[in-house]
Amino acid sequence: MASSLPGGSGLKELWKKYKAEIGLGVLVLYTLSLGVATADEVFHLGLFPTKLDSLIEDAIDRTNSPDPETSRRAANELVEYGDFSVPQLIDALDGQAPKEVIIQVLKRITGQDFSEPGQWKDWYRQHRAEF
């Protein structure tokens, strides 16, 4: 079957000659990809966002809606996502989202009562391992 394709026999010869090297290369690439994925998960690098990460990001964006009902619903969604949304909410304190809304959501999720973004960031640095 492969010989009916142009260069098919050449590919067979390459495979026979370099089978071990190709296998090793595939194994190395697979191992590296697992390492990057694991580091992303452990250190929250955001290289491979999950569906939940995307939903949280979308809800944070909608807190900036001119429609108060849309903003309120987005805030409630973030509360429902709970602890999972805390890292992105902390990051949002430096973004375009309305800080007062983000702070209210953080208060509802964490039970903490800080009023300034700096206080939230300091608190989060000390409790990052919990999220």
C-alpha cells in the first residue's frame, strides 16, 4: 500500500533506519508536553485554560457591562464558581473590571472584609496555596 504512494518505499527505509530515534523523539516530546501541562496546573500559569477558566474570565468581563442586570448576574456566577474564581478575581483588580464589584464578589466568596485591592493582593499572597 505504501509503495503505491510516491516515495513510499523511501519512507519505509527511513522508518527502518531511524525507528529508534523517531520513537525517542516522540517520547521526549510527549514527556515535555506532560511536564508543561503539569507545571501549568501546579503553578497556575494559564498556558492551557480550562473551560471553567474561560467561563470565569467571561463573567469577569461582563461585570463591566453598562446593563446593571448583566453585571449583577455575572457577579452571582462568579460567586457560584467559588474558590475557583479567586485567582482570576485577584488578577482582575488590575484590569478593566469595576473594582468595587470584584471586591464585593471576593468578600462573598472568601468571607474576608478588605476594601482596597492592595489588601486583597497581600491576603492572597499569604493564602495562594488554598486556591
